[in-house]
Amino acid sequence: MRSTRAKASEDTPRAAPARPKPLDFPHYQVQGDLGAVHEYTHDFSRLFVGLEKNVSPKHLESLNVSLLGEVPLDRLVPGEYLPPIEWLQSRWPDTEAPSVQHKRDKLSNGISSPGRREFYDRAKGLLFSTDEAFESASGKGTNGAPPIRLTHSYRFYQHLLLLAGFWDTSKDNYTKEGDKEMYTGRRYGAPHEMAAEYREDTICSFLEMCIWPFRCNIQNPRMSVTRKLQFQDRYLPIQGVTSAVCCNTSDRQKARRGILEGPLMGIHCRNTTTFRREGQPVGQGKEELMDLLFEVGAALLVAQKRARQGKQEVNPGKDKFWVNRNKRHLGELGGGKQDQETNARSRREIEAFGEPMEGVEVEAGEEKSNEGASNGSRKRKQRFGAQAYLDAKPPESVWESKIEYKMIGKEAGAGADNIYLVSSLNHHISLVNIRVDDRYLEFITHGSPQPGFDPSGQEWWILEVKRSKWYDLFKPEDRVEAMRGVWGAMRWMMRDAEEGKVDD
């Protein structure tokens, strides 16, 4: 979708947007005893209640996060699955053996892995200079010449051009005209004013170039309603989880219904532009801590979804007395001792689940409404006491109806899952790999390791987080390097772990 802003000339003087602040990134300093095994207690799960108000390094320490940054791609993805640098050449030696040119990995969906030609056809579009690509995406040529031809990358540059309207300072020129400050350049606003959808669309269109050759797709970001991590006895909302890369199903009936399989990797975009307040030391800012916690939570959410393969959803409110018990007789309670005991019991049950019942501290039978609200908001009645207990219902399903959960890429019998996350901040992208042990995931999800697991020996309680550098999407060389990482991760996750490699 082309914006009218993108069509306007960069040389047209206009009212000056706010001057941009220096580009900022979170800097993480993870400390703590990684040898500790945190026993499941009610206090452990409650540590994360009200996280945004009370965030501190102890939250990261309790999760035993081990973080490595600026990790080379060959340490994030097995080296043999990464496209070699030679694949960026437009011509390859005629002496190269045909068996090497056309050798393919058989993928888990039965097709052959896309090879050198498919990679180059997409990478070459990312190697154009950003200015030339923007001119072509906006339907213009450069210096009277016809615009360059964008094929696979056309949609990506359209969305990147919209993002550049808030982030690209390369053309900034502020001038004074009388008492007014005028501006020429590419921007129409400050970075913090940009809508989150601009970044989401840019990242998704970038990933589509990398995943479509593998017959994979991106779950519709607007349809991804499941953004809550099951954290022992409660659900925690994860901010910034945009979508996930999934595999197209080979079943025609399911395909017609829009069913996808996976997820293969997560997508995590954030709109944060400031990560610490004035005077806060680097690595100790509230926003920095929240950013890493949400990123780890996004990866754990992907791991939880993959672990649902072959399972049925168990609603956390199932079999609770406040949901299933015949409660009709309680409608006659008038606030006596029995009613107060019911309130106390239901409050304990519901708060343990993580959804406190509003107003239970008010005397039983009382009602409160906002009929006197002066802000014009819609009037609604709040229920308290026995009525709130009568109306208590379990939460809605958090399993997506359009996803068939599968652990694609995980070898049978493996005790840990490799989770890939495409992370985005500012106008940058990073590839994150997190090793999640099955016992760790069981501990986070249900509160204790699975029966029979021995915590001694293998350090299952450590969450290994490895991150690549931040790749600048305004730089051609960074765009291509990011594509190499995503392409290699797709080859690795989509490999046929049982069949192994075969020739095409």
C-alpha cells in the first residue's frame, strides 16, 4: 500500500518534524547464580505479577538467563546450512561440479531445499542502494533514468519507505524562514511517533522473501491473539509479539481453511525508543530490563506452542469449584457468614489463577456503578460479593484455531528445543537463538520438572540466549547478512531430521 507521504518530493519544504534523538539500543547485563535451581513456590510465580511497575534484575536472575551478544551467524545456525558468501555472486564458476550446484537438502515437507539461484534472485534486490530502491518503490527514476526493477523485494521497500518517513535522517535539512523552522528530507515525524504497524509490516515483508521458497508463510499479525505466556499458575501478557513463521500444510482441506503448521520461529517487534532514564546506568534501565524479559517471554511462548503437538488444551479453570459447581442456590445469599466464606474462598482460587476478582473486598451484596462518571464513558455495573462468584467463568481459549501445533525441526528424543526469534527495534533486525530444555519449559509452564527428570548432571535450568548483531535495514550489506541468517535458520528448522540429505 503506497502512502501519499511517500510520493511527496523530499525537496519540498514543509513544517519541521521534531529533531530525532540519538539512536539507542538496550544493553543487557545479566548477573546472578546460574547454578541455582529455583524451587517452585507460589512466591516465584507471583514475582512476575505487576512486572512493569516492579521490574528489577532479580527477574532475570530468577529465570537463569545466560546471554551472549554479537554472536556470529555460524554460531547461531549450523555452518553447513548458512548460504556461503559465494552465493551472492551473479555468476559462479563453470567448473563447479553439477552435483554441488544442484544438491539439495530434502525438507520435512517433502520438497527440495531452495538453492543458490533462489537465494541470489532474492538477495540481489537487497543489494541495491537504499535511495535507488526507494525511488523505484515510489514509482520514480533516478536522475531521469528509468527506475531499477524490484521483484521479490518490491513490497519490502514499499514498507521500508514508510518506516523511513520517521527514521531516515540521511536527508535531514533544517532551515529558518523568518520565525518558522522549515525542513526538507525524508522524514515526516519523529521515531517515537511512528505507528507500530509500520515496523511490523516491514519485518514481515522482509521475512516473506526468505520463507516463501520453503513453502512457509507468516501467521496474520492481526489474527495472532495468543500473546500470553503460561507461567505456572497464571498467564503473563507478552508485549510486542507480532506473529510467527509457520509451514503451509500439505492437506488440501486444511489449507482451504487457512490452517498453518508450526510455529517455526517467532517475530518480536517493539516500538520502544528510549531504554533508560537520565542518570540510570547502562544495563540497569527499566525499559532495558523489560525489553529483554519480553523478548525471552516471546521465545518461551513459541516453545510452549511447539510443545503442544499432539496435546489437548486444558483450561486452567477446568474442574475449579467456582466454575463447575452448581451455584444457583447462592443467589439467595444475603451477605451472611456463609456468603463471606464463599467470597474468601473464591478470591483465593481466582487470584491464584492470576485473574483477581474485582471488588471482593466490598461487603457482600453491595453493588457499585460509575453512573456519575464525568468523562462520558459508558456506564457499566460492577458486581461484588456473591454475584461476582456466581458470574465467575474460566478464561477463553488461548490456543489458536488456525494453527496445528508441531515441533518442526526438533529431532525425536531430543531433550531441548532450539527456538529462533526474529527481533526488531528502531530500523534494525536481529536473529536470536534460545535453547530451551524440556525440563525448563515444564518448570515454567506447570511449576515443576516432569516426573523422572534428574536435575543433576545436565544444566537444564539455564536458559541460553544468543543474539546476532543488530542489522541496519537501511544498509544493503546488513540487509543481505540478515537474510543469510534467516535463510540458514529456515534450512535448519525445515530439514528432514529422519531422512537426512539427498540429491535433487
